[in-house]
Amino acid sequence: MTQTTIAPIKDGTANPAPLGLCAFGMTTVLLNFHNAGFFEMNAMILAMGIFYGGLAQVVAGILEAKKNNTFGLTAFTSYGFFWLSLVGLIVMPKLGWIPAASETGMAAYLIFWGIFTFLLFFGTLKLNRALQFVFASLTILFFLLAAGDLTGNAGIKHLAGYEGIVCGASAIYTGVANLLNEMYGRTVLPIGRV
């Protein structure tokens, strides 16, 4: 009788997290430049929302599934579809397909994303400090944006814009840190391992 030896298959797929984090971060920074009052809502923001913040994050999430990373799958695909839905909320009314969402409706949308992000934050407590900061600052961003819609206070929206720039920049940092640390096989940019 011959014995069968089971050898584990080495995962040879690339790490999709840098792609997902940079896609989220760059799109978030650009949108929040608008929220902070630096420029108008424009095609550049919407295109980034569809292609980089949206589709690239969905791809990153699907690749995380191949790496057996449920957190990465859930986060990247969810926020990818967040960006696609946000662009839809902006563009579909302009095309005359549906009425625009009310301020209350947008606040509800943002509050639910804030709650979802807060719940995902607990998952980051097992990961690293950089991701904890990204998710904590994103939770704050969603609630600030919701408060801006509920109150109609432009000052809150501008504050949210500046906070969103910090949030997005932290995601870019985390993505680039993951990429460079992996490439060099050492800590080039610290992410505060737990």
C-alpha cells in the first residue's frame, strides 16, 4: 500500500492590498479636495470613483478572496461598490433617470456606511495600527459628511473635506508601506504591527 503525502500549495498570487488601499486613498483625497472647497465636483472625481476607487477596489477584493482574506474581500469590494454607488447617486439624477437623493436620504446613506466602517474597524484591531487609523478616520468622515447633509452646514462639509484628505492620505501611506515593505523584505515604512 502506498502512502499519499499531501503537500500544501504555496500561494503564488500577489498581495492585492496595496492596490485596494491606494485606489481607496487617492480617490478619497481627490473627492475631499472638493469637499474642502478647493475645486468643483468634476469629471476627474467621477472617473476616479468609477475606475480606480470603484473597479480597482472590487478587483482587489476578489483577489483577496483568492488569498483567503475575508476581511480584505469584504472591505475592498464593499468600498469599491460604495464608490460606484456614490457616482450613481451623483450622475443618475443629472441624466434624468431618477430624482436626486434628499439631504436626509444622503445622510442615511452616509450613516449606514459609517456604522459599517465602525464595525469593520474592530477587525483592524488584529491587523496593524495604520489600518486602524484608516478605518477610524473613515468612520469619522462618514459621520461628518452625514452631519453636513443633515444640518446643511457648509462648515461641517469643509471640515469633513480636510478630515477626508487625512483619511485618504493614510490609506495611500498604508498601501505604499505594504508594497515597499514587501518588496524590500524589511520595514521601509512602519505600519505598527499588532
